[in-house]
Amino acid sequence: MRTARRYIAREIYRSTAIILVALVGLFMFFSLIEGLDQVGRRLTLLNLFYLQALDLPSHLYELLPIGLLIGAVLALAGLAQRHELTILRASGVSGLRLLATLWLITLPLVAGAYILSEYITPAAELQGSESRLALMGRTDGGRLSSGYWFKESDAEGGDRIINIHTLNGQGHVAGITLYEFNRDDTLRSYTQAKTGQFSQGRLDLHDLTETRIQPEPTSALADARVPKAPIANVLHLPDRSIRTTLTPERLIARILTPERMSIADLLDYIHYLKANHLQTDRQEVALWRKIAYPFTLLVMMTIAAPIGFMQTRRGGIGPKVFLGIILGVGFFMLNQLALNAGMLGNWPPWATALVPSLAGLVLALLALLGMERRHHLSLWLRQRRLEHSTS
């Protein structure tokens, strides 16, 4: 069985590699065509190629499950068409044992998917965001028309809201506005700074204007008289440094897609959001999906097994590959539908992330068990006919 496993693994790896090269190449081609409109003085064609290369791990991350499904169906259908699976079944290898063999073949891909998900894709996504900020002055997501918004608690027990107009990478920012509130949610100060930098738990502001408001401004105006002391003081300062829980990594996390972050970064960002009483539903769902991502490949192989095994004596490879493509696209759409429905319906994060994979796994196992039952029934009927003919 070891020789057969190596042979099947070689066929599946080769088919999957061919499918992934075709899919990733197609996606990168369309992305390159779309990016040609941005080429100009600031972004050269060489820069565009560099950004596309940084997007390669992200494309591979998205397409690996579908590529494995189509590649496995293609390889298994080829084995079935050449009657090699029939020989294995005739030698006493059951469908469930073949499925166990396929799972064993998938384990190296699961390990590779974990490395891709935890190290390669987050590093490439981070570098890609930094490069887009440097080359284009913007990145793809996380920004409102008013800029980037952050909330945190300050040392005096109040809250601080930070608005950043531009992220320049490496913790450098521009167009900063700070709203500092007291414990009772009254505004304490309002600060605008041209530039700043986050480093070592501090935010260093440069060339700023700070407006400090009296603790009780309403009482100063209660008698409708001109107050003796000004209600607000405006200060122009060259520099100011404040303690903050924001870091350059958390700034970038704000603009990254949660699924592109590593588990450690996601846990850190979720902790930051919870500490500041912000919503974490999207990040928690992404955390569960990151945990389940490597095992999605086992689900894809399970779905491919009954497609590749069925009708080994009839039909060609084409219908099976087409069915595999339909199931792969359907699984991708089901994942997105579950994500959106889970966010709208406040489903538990684990259910939003795992239900599509578990549903696909159960359906594939039921289909395989049904095929195995029909196979044993066919063998039993054949044996009965032989007994009747000999008698």
C-alpha cells in the first residue's frame, strides 16, 4: 500500500500544482491589468510588478483549498479512467481506507498551509501595505473618508479618540487629531498635530495646536456673564509625547484584512479592542477561520474522494472536473455567505467559521458511505448470481 500511496500522492501533487499555477496566474493577470491604470509618476511599472509579487502569497492563500479540490478530482478521475482505482478496490482496499490514504497524503499540504497562513501571508500582506503606503500614499482597506479612527483609555481614567488622516508606514503618521475626554465623557482637550510617530508605547506629536477646556465650562456660562477666566486655552507647541497602547503593528492591523493576520497578531488586536470596549466579532470569526484553515484542505480532499471514485467505468474526466469546480466555487460562496449571515445574525464565531466546513465534510462522508454500500451490494449480488449459475 505504501507504493500505491506514493503513486497517488505524486499524481495529486502534480495535478494540484498545475491547477494552482493556472489559477494564481489568472488572478494575478487580472490584478495586473487593473493596476495598470495607477501607473504614473509616483508608481512605476516596476513598482507595480513588485506589489503584484507581494500579493502572490495572498492569492495562493485564497486559492489553495479550491486548487486542491480540483487537482485531487483531476488526479483521481485519471486513476479511475485508467482502471487503477478498480485494481486497488479489487485487491481488497475499501473506499474508507482509500480516504484515509488521501488524508495521509494531505498532511504535508496541511503543514504547508499552516506555514503559509501564519508566516508567509501575514509578512507579505504587511510588507505590501507598507509599500502601498510609501508608493501610493494609501492602502486598500480600513480607511474612512475622514481617515483612520482609534479609541483607547488614557492615564487619567478617561477616553481618548485618535483620528489619523495618513499612515506613512513604520509608525509614522500625519494629520493627527486627538479628542481627550474626562470620566464623565466631557471633552477635556482637543489637539491637532501635523505629524507624529508611534514607538515604544508612546505617540510623539510634532507641530501641534492644543485646545484645553475648563473642567466645568457650562457653569462658567451659567449666569450669562462674561467669565473672568477663559473657558478654553489654545496652546501652540512644537512637540508633545503621550503614552498610548497603540503600536505600529496595531496601526497596520487596523487596515489589514483579519484573515491575513497571524493568530498571534489577531489575539493581540482582539485584546486591544476588548480593553477599549470595541466590537471584536469580525476579528473573532477571523481567528476561528485561521485556526480551521489548514484543516479545510482535509475537507476538500474528502469532497474530492466520492467525485473521483464514482462511475469508474463510465464517463470521462471532464464531467468530474467540472463538478469539482462547481463544488469548489460553491464552497467558497457558502463560506462568504456564512460570514455575512453570521455577522448579521450574531452567530457564535466558531459556528460562523466552522459550519460550512463541517457541512461539506458530513455530506462528503455520507456520499462516500453510500457509494461504499452500493459497492458491497453489487459484490453481494454478483456473488449470488455466480452461486445460482454454478448450482
